[in-house]
Amino acid sequence: MDRLIYFDNASTTFPKPDSVHDAVRDFYSRYGVNPGRTGCELALRAERLVADTRRRLSELFNPGDAGKDPNRLVFTHNATMSLNLIIGGCVGPGDHVVLTALEHNAVIRPVNHKVAAGAARTVVAPDAEGYVDPADIRRALRPGTRLVVVNHASNVTGAVQDLAGIGAVCREAGVPLAVDAAQTAGVLPIDMGACHASFVAFTGHKGLFGPTGTGGICVADDAEIRGTLYGGTGVRSAEPLHPEDFPLRLEAGTLNLAGIAGLAAGLDFIAARGREAILEHELSLLERLQAGLADIAGVRLVGPRNLARRVATLSFTVAGHDAGEAAAFLEAECCLVTRPGLQCAPLIHEHHGTAPEGTVRMSLGPFNTVEEVDAAVAGVAALAAGRTARVARA
């Protein structure tokens, strides 16, 4: 059987480290019960696991802030749920929200539902390469602006935004900044204090190497947000309304405990391998991939070329082939997994002129190799040249 070449790490990192598999598998034999619902030793072990992972994630987004309350790190099921909680908890009828054209549908759709209920929105366009000017965020603000949402790194082109510059604008105006870190949590440093972020939404199954069904929100100590999720908490059961203290304000019901165990193992993997070393490996492969594709006649690279403000995600089109056809060819001929289409981010495709067909996206991870990159370039070259013979695989 041909070896799979997986270039869809922006969707979910694959394969996961073996330690993540082990942690998820072993959770039910080591803990296996719900913390906060009973005082038995198994429940206390599970509670310690949750508390320790909560603390480590809080420190990830607040490096050097020893006074940060780790309970303001809230677990969710994914970045989409996190962003829904943030937008739902900050924006109401009559309010105004600013977003960018880089946003994922996890932002666009919740905002549009708020607009349908009486809110207003302004979409800030980036420049030709896909970078947002903080001055354009300032110009978009109004007296009724209640939230600015910015995608830290585009899941289409990999362009990384100037969070410090945008955050300074929001801080000056007294408007909360929500950062969609789905593509950057565990990949790039994120210091909420330095970039004046009120909220960071993240998912566990991408750059944190955790299982699917994990994610969360890191809430700044001075940030205000309404809870919109109500139910059981395992404590203070006689109270008629949901508790307001963190993390309970934004958490209800049973957490994905096995997923959190796997997420903790993902953090261990990053610590052992080194976040900087992982990123350096991925960007070195991206540089090779980008150079190889740029030399193929008929291939158009979409987004920035400078590696200094990028994550290892690259989108392109091939003349004469729609994105779905191209991706199918690469899978059939090279066993290469890519992501065709709009990648759930239609506005940035409109901006780059790739809507409605979209692009082919390749996104690299720590387990990819130079040989796989070369096989991918050869496959795209064969497609562009109209060849159908199978190309060499890694």
C-alpha cells in the first residue's frame, strides 16, 4: 500500500504523538470518573488532571504573569464553540462588532446571526498579501463597538496578523479584542498582556496536538463576558441560576476528560520537542514547497511569500483545474491529502479572487519530510503539465 502523505495539518494535526494516543486510551483505566460529582479518590485524580492542564494552558497565553487566575482558562469542545461563547457573551442587539475578511465561518456566522438579531458589523479588508493594518481597525471602530475579532493566522494563506498593533488600538479605544488562535495556539507565542487581548479562543486538535473535541478560551482578568451556557456544575446545586465565577461562568456539564488528558500529553510533546524547533522545521519545509510550486507554469500561489509572518500553510491554484479536481488528482496519483475549496473562510477567498471555487491548501506538520514535499511538488507539476502517470512517492 502506498504511503499516505498528509498535508492537511491546518485542519487537524496527524498523526498525533504516540503519547497522546496513550493518554486518551489510559484515561478510563486511571481515572474514568467525573470530577466535582463525588469525593472519591478517582474523582480527585481527575480533578487534578483538569486543574493542572488548565494552569498550563493559562500559562501558555500569559507567559510570565504569575498573578494570572488559571480559572479564567475555560474548556470548550473546539475553537468554534469558544468563539460562539465570546461573541454571544459580548455582542447584543444594537451593538457593533468589527471583524476582518480573514475570518473563519466560526466568526462570520455567529456575527451574522447577531446582525440578524439587531447588531451591526464592519469587515476590515487586508492588503494584497492578506495583512490587516491596525489603522484600518481604528477607523472601523464606533461608539457602540463592543468587540473586535481577529484571526491570528489565516487558515487559507497562513498570514499572521500584527496582534500587538491591533491590540494597542483596541486598548486605546477600550474595546475588547478577541483572538482566534485556532491556527497558532502551540505554534506561535501568544502573550495576552503584550497584545492587550481580552480573549483567546483556541482548539486542541491542531497545533496543540490534542484530540478532537478539545479547546477553550483564555479570558483576561479585566475582561467582561456574559455566560450563555447553563446547566450542571457539580457544585452549589441548590442555586437556581448558573454560577458567575470562573471557570463555571462559561462551562456547564461534563468536560471532555479523556480529551483533556490527551491535550495534556500534547503539551508535553511540545515541551519536549520545543515549540521553536517545531516551527522552524515546518517553515523550512514550507520554504521548499513554496519555491517548488512557484517554478511550475500555471500555478498561482495565494497570499504572502515572506516566511517571517507566516505559519506553514500554503494555498494555490492550477490553471485549467478547479480545486476539487486538483486535490482528487493529488490523492489518486500521490496519496497526498490536501484541503480544496473555500476552507470555511469565504471572505478571504473573495479578497484574493479565488471565490467561489477556492484553492488547494497544503499545511505542514512536524512529522512531514523533505521527501514528501518533493513528491507533492512533482505531483502538482504532473497535474499542471497534463500528465496522469503516477509520480514518485516519499
